[in-house]
Amino acid sequence: MNIELVINAKATLGEGAIWDTRRKRLYWVDIHEGKVHIYNPADETDQVVKVGQRVGAVVPRRGGGLMLAVHHGFASLDLETNELTIIDDPEKDLPDNCFNDGKCDPAGRFWAGTVSINSEPGAGSLYCMDTDRSVRRMFGGVTCSNGIAWSLDRSTMYYIDTPTRQVDAFDYDVETGEIANRRAAVTVPEKMGKPDGMTIDAEGMLWIAMWEGSRVTRWDPRAGTLEQTIPIPALRVTSCAFGGENLDELYVTTARIRMTETQLAEQPHAGGVFRVRPGVRGIEAHEFVG
């Protein structure tokens, strides 16, 4: 399978890949550098917007601009002025926590979770910002909030807290955003790396980036079985998103953080963004509608 390096970004902690179908752009972030990247495959340009603090997730906004989950809460980013506006910081009393991965659900709500920058177990939570911009804490006890996706029939939410090595499934109510009945859908063997960012394809299969696993993997969440593995020439694989005109290209972000000089010499493109055609299509990413 032809794996193409499309952005030799050398990102410290590349993450949060998401394709904007209307604008035909790939958004992704470099968390520790506080950068939002906007990649245009038509001319192979990668615009960078510095937001002045850690940024864990980016999603397109139907009304224009972007929505972000940054160190200090949920925020909007005006792409005309590059102005960042904090909307709500639900953890203002927890300055050592920052937001990490997130996505919008089928109703246009923005979900994102937190992680302790001191690696304190269970210090984080998962939050949901509704379309009226009110924020709910959905549950706590999270160590490293990561991938999130919703089933094609909109009845199930899938979620990764990385150290659990699991993808958990929840019953999901698209009308209210409520979740219930948490259970394990996928358990990742230790030898494969740690589950990080996640997306879903048009067949309802989950694609998971494997931190310290040098791969992305495809899983059947109903059976809990591994269906496909694609090697990536970087140790720390962080997120994946389907994009392109036909949503048949898988973009993959990676990181260089905490790699040794020897590892970097062996993996010179670590921190880059890769693209591969895995033989299946994805679905359009949901936009924030508030």
C-alpha cells in the first residue's frame, strides 16, 4: 500500500485530523506548539495559525470559522482575523488540566475531553458543548481523553481513554446527547501500541491511530475484531481522518515528542502527516452548528 508523506511538518505533537468537506481542507493541530494547521491538497499549502496556548482539537463550524478545544476550554477561531475567543472553560479550577481530542456528534454538538499535563490518573473528564454553547460534564475519571466517533445509525457513541487500551461503547440519544450503558467494544493488545485518535468509515468500522505502535488499525466494533492494519513510518501515530473528493483518502498525523536522537534518525518523517488509500471510504465529518 502506497503511504505518502504529504506534510513534512516535524510536529511536536500532531493530532486531531479532520476533513472539511465543504471547504475541501484538512484541519489538524500541533498540541504543544499551540498551532492549528489548514492543509489545502489542491495546492499542497499548509497554513498555520498560532493560538497562544495548547490546542487539542479542531472542528469546522457551519457558520464559518473553526471551533477549538484548547488548554483553557472551548473556543472559536475567526479565520479572517485569527482571533481566538474562549467560550467556556469548565475546568478553570484545574489549571494543570488541558483539553485533548474531540469531535462533533451527528446533532452538531462539540465533544472534547481533558488530560492532566502532569499525567495524574483519572484527573480528566469528558465534556459536551451543546449547540446553544452550554457545556455539560458527561463523566469524570478520565486519564487521557482521546478518540471519539458515532455509529452510522446514530445509536452508539465510541470513546477512547487511552490507558484503558479499550474502545468503550455507549448508548447515545441524538436528540438529547445523553449517553448510557458504558461497555467495552474493542480491547487493544499491548503489542499493538496504545489507542489514540479514531474515526469511522462508511461500513461502520473504526479506524484507530496507535500511539507507539507505528500503525493505524481497522476494527469491527460489533465483534471487537481487528480487520486491517496499515504500517506508518513513525512510532507515535496520533489520529486519522478520511478526506479527499471521494472521502477515500486516509490522512494520518504523527508526533516527535519524547523521541530519542536515534529514533529520529531512523524515522526522519516523524511528526509529519501521511496519506494512504485504504480501499474504503469514510463519512463526512460533523460540523458544529452553534
